[in-house]
Amino acid sequence: MEASTKTPLPGATERELALKLGALVLACFGGRGADDVVRVIDESGLSFVQMKALIALQAPARTAPTVTGLAESLGVSAASASRAADGLVRKRLASRLEDSDDRRVRRLGLTSKGRELADRVIAARLAGLEDFAGTLSAAERRRLGGALDLLLERPELAEIYETYEKKAGSR
């Protein structure tokens, strides 16, 4: 067994930080928000992998993914991603699009119905987060806001935030 070459985090180990983040996530997605998310997912009739695929296809991306790319991003087999994509296409939540550079390649994209369902799931999640944020004191909000601002300097998080901010502002 090799020794870890990672430098320990000042103040908290990766495990301690993961536990703290886990507690925060559980607190944020408990209560009304969790109930609403489960209700929306249940009403959709989608399997777990189909729902993961729907949300992944809704996320900002440079180009629409192929089934192989979707499988990699979801951490599932190509066969599982293909079945999920087929189910989304059958339910008219997604479509297969011809790649503009290579006609042999098919890319996946959400239909307006698929974007609407993904937006409903995200809105239910946001309601749970708003409920949690409402329980914070002014000092807790400032400190959490500062920590989140620091993390939002990461381009991948900033891109997600900007997408959700636009969607939330359009409601």
C-alpha cells in the first residue's frame, strides 16, 4: 500500500470536510424541498438513471453529449445510459440530434418538455435551499455567503450558478 502524496488540508481532513458538507446537504434537502423533489420525480415516472440523465442534459455544456459522454458523466455503463436516453426520447423529454460536424454521431438534447421537467426538479430543490437559508441568522448568512463566493470563483461552479441564477430570475 502506497502512502498518500496529498498535502493535508489546513484545519480539516478531506473526510472531516466531507462529513460537514454531507450534514449541510442533508439539512438543505430535508423537509419540504425533499418532499417536493420526490413528488416531481415520482410524477414523472422516470427511473433513477433517467432522472440523472435528464438533469445532466439540462446542465450547461459546450456541446450536447453523445450517449457515451452521458455514460461517462453519470458514471454508468454505456448500455445503461443508452436505455436511459431511449426512455427519455420515448417520453419526448429528449431528442437525438445529428452532429453538425459528423453525420454519423448522434447527440442528446432536451426537448422543451424535458427542460420544463428538469426546471421543476431544480425549482423544488431550490425551495428546500430557500427554506434552509431562512433558518440562518444574519451572521450565519454572511459567513456562508463568503464561503460560497470563494467557491464560486471556480469556473465550473460559476457556470452552474450563472445558469441557475438566470432561470430563477426568469420566474
